[in-house]
Amino acid sequence: QVQLQESGPGLVKPSETLSLTCTVSRSSITSFFWGWIRQPPGKGLEWVGHGFYSGTTSYNPSLKSRVTISIDTSKNQTSLQLTSVTAADTAVYYCAKVIKSASYYILDSWGQGILVTVSS
Amino acid sequence: DIQMTQSPSSLSASVGDRVTITCRASQSISTYLSWYQQTPGKAPKLLIYAATSLLSGVPSRFSGTGSGTDFSLSISSLHPDDRATYYCQQSFNSPFTFGPGTRVDF
């Protein structure tokens, strides 16, 4: 069973860049798509975007100008960068394994999530 | 973006009850719909994909129906472990939007 573990700073200052890493175990990073989803405290889930090791990416248009998802095959990791953060970006950030099957995109495994607070 | 709505937003039931949650999409999404269960403080878990397919290992008391714009998740006999928030999510068009969630309590 694949394991995913998010890591990164839990506190980011406004206007700075949020950078998170998700380390994948028990699965090759080249075998699937990898997604990032976030959840503000006490609220619902928001799709941030997803990527493939080939460089293919898809981002939520509401974040598109600020977000980058990348895949590092040498480290079996996926990373998320979100620039110019504000308090509205405070959330638990999850990485997830995305199975793409016949145009279905299915989030079948999730990391435990990491809370990132944007505050000075 | 495709908007997803869910009803009810919350419900209270008893162990052994049959529970049904509905999800509606703002446009037809065929069967590009998944259901997730999130217990407090935990990451969501996939229950059902492609509207009706039960993920291996998920108890058979969970079932999904629907296509087009209207979908439902049913729990045939509520178990204490089912206390959670349930989300639907479409993957017909990016961004893959989620419903606002339905909280199931006892």
C-alpha cells in the first residue's frame, strides 16, 4: 500500500512562498499522477492541482498564476509551491495519489496532511 | 467550474439506520464522481469511484448510484465508525471540484 508523507514549514509569512514536499513510499512516482488538495480549518476540500512525472500539470484556475506542482523522480517526491500567500491560503494541505483510468481521476490514497498557517 | 451541491448538510441518525446522501452537479458529469469519507482530524478516504464502484476493502454497506447530474451515497446499516463527513467530487472537468460535505452524526 502506497504511503505519502507531507513535509514543510508550518508557518509562512504573508507575501512569501509556501513550499511543501510529499515523499512517496511503496510506489514509483512515475506510475501515477500526484495531486494536491487543501482544506481551510473547519471548511471543505479544494483541488489545488495535479501533475505527472512527464511534466504534465493541471491547476485550479483560482490559483493558477501562483501555483507550481513538480515531480522529482530521483527522490520519489512531489512538491507544491504557492507564491504570494495570504491568510486565505491557511489550510491543511494534502498530497494524494491520483489514478487516471479511462479519463477518470481517482484520489485513492492520501497523505495525513500538513497544516500551514500564513501569519506574520 | 462545475458546482457540486450536497444534501443534507448534516444529519443525525442511529446505529443500524439506513442513510442516504445526495450530490448534484451543475452540469452533466456522466459517472465521473467519487465519494470520500473524512473522520475528524484525519485525511479523506476514498469510498466509491465512477459513481457506483466500491473501492476494494470498503464495507459493502456503502453503495453509490447515479449518473448525469444526480448522485447518491447510501449506507445500508449505520455503524459507529461511520460518524464522519462525506464529500462528493467530480473529475469530469478540471478543476475537480468537491461538494461542501455532509456531516453524519449520532
